[in-house]
Amino acid sequence: MNYRVISIGALSRHELWDEKAPARTAHATTTLVRSGDKTILIDPGLPPQALVARLKERAGLDPDDITDVFLTSFRPAHRWGLAAFEQATWHISEMEREVVGRNLVEQFQQAEQSGGDDDAVATLKAEVALLKKCQPAPDRLAPQVDLFPLPGFTPGTCGLLLCHTNATTLVAGDAVPTTEHMEQGRLLPGGFDVEQQRESFVEAVEIADVIIPGHDNVLLNPSRRPM
């Protein structure tokens, strides 16, 4: 099993940089994991054309080489590039799929019944169809690649734990958004359940030697002993 960061993400507004308003388009860090016969792309955060080019630059791979896509959450910043990987199997945590799906269906039904804006109805319909294509992820996605639930920022935020011989790497999604959030013990604002979010942050710090944040580059866990 091995991994490589394909694209380093960014927050639209990094509050720990004193940014008061959005300064860029948010996109998640995209990670490639290869284990057994699986080639897994996690959080395809860039638009399709840009991500396809980055995948070739960083790993020498084409979209058809990707067997599976995993989303740590269903937020748009984590899935801008999904359309480039239609041939792959898409995965998301069962909790995220259920809660987000229920909310989307309710919004869609309300918009239709109230005669809402046609564009809004069409957008909701497309979101429901996209989520339906995402399968509930199994507990083990591939050898040495296990689901690691990190609920809080969204109802079913879920990372992947990569188990090496003498260390662990956690692809953390929005549970640990950036290096600054890690260093300062801060959470991403606007979470679904702040208490759960705090618990997930603590669990991430306790288990991982290396963390791949949701919107930043790989970092060594400063609370763990040197590897």
C-alpha cells in the first residue's frame, strides 16, 4: 500500500490567516492510494480537466486507471472532479449518504411543490442523482485501507486510515482542515455538530502519525513520537 498527494487543497476563507471574506474557490486535497488491485482517488477537489492533468503529472495515470473514488464528505469542494471518473466505483460513508440524501430529497420535494425556481429544482435533482451513484463504503476499502468515521463538520464525515507496518496515516477530510487548525487545535467553523467535531479532531490526533488535512499538505502529527 502506498499513497501520494495529487493536489493540495485550499479553503475559500482561511480564518486563521485573518481572512474576513472568501479569497479563492475552495477545493479539497486530493490523495491517491494504491493497495492490492485498487487504485483509489480520495476527494477529487479540482475541476475535471485540471484534475486529469494533475493526475498525469503526479502519478502518470489516466482517469481509466482509477478503480474507486472515495469522498470524505459530500460537500462540493470535495467532488468538483467526479465527472472525470465515471468508470470508477464511487464511495461515501453510509451515514453521510443517508443524512445528506434525506435532506436533498426533502428540499427537492418542497421546491417542486412550491413551484420554485426551475434552475434550483434542476440543481437539486442533479445533486440527488449524483448522491445515488455513491455507494455506502465498506469498512475496509482495500488491504491496509480502513474507514475511519470523523463525524461533526458534516453528519457523516469519514476519513481513511492507511495502516503501514510501523505507522498510520489518516486522510482526515474536514476533521483536520489545515496545518494551522492542527497546530492551534481549532475546528473549521460552520460544522453540523461542534461537539462531535471536537471529538473527531481528538480521535484523529490520537491515532495518526501522519495526517493528510482536508485542505492542506501532508503534516506530521506533532503530538506523536518521531518515526
